[in-house]
Amino acid sequence: MRRKLVAGNWKMHFTATEAAANVECLADAVTARDDVDVVVCPSYLSIAAVREATKRTRLEVGAQDVFWAAQGAFTGQVSAEMIKAAGCIYCIVGHSETRGRFGKVEVPSETVCYFADSDHTVNLKIQALINTGLRPILCVGETQSERDANMTDAIISTQIERALDGCQPDEMSELVVAYEPVWAIGTGNVCDATEAQRVCNLIRASISDRMNSELANAVRVLYGGSVKESNAKELFHQPDIDGGLVGGASLNPREFAAIVRAA
Ligand code: PEP
């Protein structure tokens, strides 16, 4: 039986003080639930304050990205070992925003190349996290134009296959995969629950093909993209959806707590 998991991606919101205050608001609502894992992913600079604030709670902490090398001359980057030492258990990898695949483009198009994750760098990051004992939350998802061109299934299975290239099934039991259709992120256009279930089932089938069926059944698969209090229950009650990766709605402790209750 897979445990439900709800993760909040706080993106580039909150100073360290604000992030810690948000945890205080969330703690009571979340501590009442011992059947759902709840993770918050603040910016790197807020991880220490959030970790301190979560110590007396059931909340766990994740990072939003990682660099794959262990150390070296990589200005601005953060290694898996640094993330682990700061108290994180999880780390998001391959979010569509770090892949430069924006649903709602709010950056000038000529800067998109600076958000440059590829399937190959995602794979290197997954390997760095696994080797360090951190749990990757691997994001996969198609853009609107890929969906319109009936490419969804091919995009998803290719992203899974390339992300897991060279990984060993017996090391991957803590992997989490988030199906995040790019067109649903931050747009209010949530994916229909039946379609989200279909794609999450496809994700398990791809893991089964690439690894084995035991791992495919053990991996937690989340849905992300405009999850709200009003739609969480239907999504999280689909057989292959084990919870959610929540962006905008995770910034509001009352709404995030309601989404956790829906799981
Ligand atoms: C996300 O960015 O991972 C996300 C799911 O965002 P939102 O919930 O705001 O659509």
C-alpha cells in the first residue's frame, strides 16, 4: 500500500522569516494527519529556517533543484550533499520551469535558454540524489502543443526512460514521479481526473518497462498542475495518483492544509 504524499513547491516565494512563519501556520493542520507525508520545498536560502521550524512537526523538507557534481567550480550551484546536510529528504528534479518549458510564459522568450534542464541533466541529477540518499521528485509533462499533436504518451514515456537511464531498480524505491502537464501549471486549467489517472498509469507502465513491475507498483506518482482544495479530492482518489505536487495553492497554509486533508 503506497502512502499518500503532498508536496508544496514554494518556488521563488518567501524570505526565510516568511517561510518559517508559514510552517508555523501549517503545522497544526498537518500534524493531525499521520497517514499522509507532507513536504514543503522552499528556496535554498530558506531551507535552514524551515527545517528548524518543522522539527516539532511531521512536515518534511525538500529542495527545488540540485546540481549533479559533488563539488567544484560551479558558481551558483548547490550539490546533493549540501541539500542533505541542510536537512532535506526530497528534491524536485526536472520541473518544467527549470526545463524552460513554461506553460504561462512570464519571462522574455530569449531568456528561456537559461532554464536549461534537458533529459540528460535530469538523469545526472537523479543519479546524484540517489547516490546521496535523497528522494527525487521527478517531474514529467507535455506542453499544450505536444498534447494537441497527440504526443503526450510519447513525451511522458521518453522523459521517464531518459531520466532513469543507468539507474538500478533496487536503488529507486524512494523515487517519486510527478505528472505535471505544462499547460496546467499556474494556469487554473487543471487536467481532468480521468485523463490524469490515464497518464499516471502510463508512467507506471513506463517504469515497469524500463525497470520492473515491482518498482512500478511501489513508486509514488503525484499529479501537479492547478491543484486546489476544490479539485484535490477527485484527483487524489484515482487509483494511480498518490497525492499532489502543489505550486500556487501551497503558498496559502489554509488551502494547503485542505489539500492535505483531501489526500
Ligand atoms: C508546479 O509548479 O509544480 C505547480 C504544480 O504549480 P501550480 O500548482 O501553481 O499549478
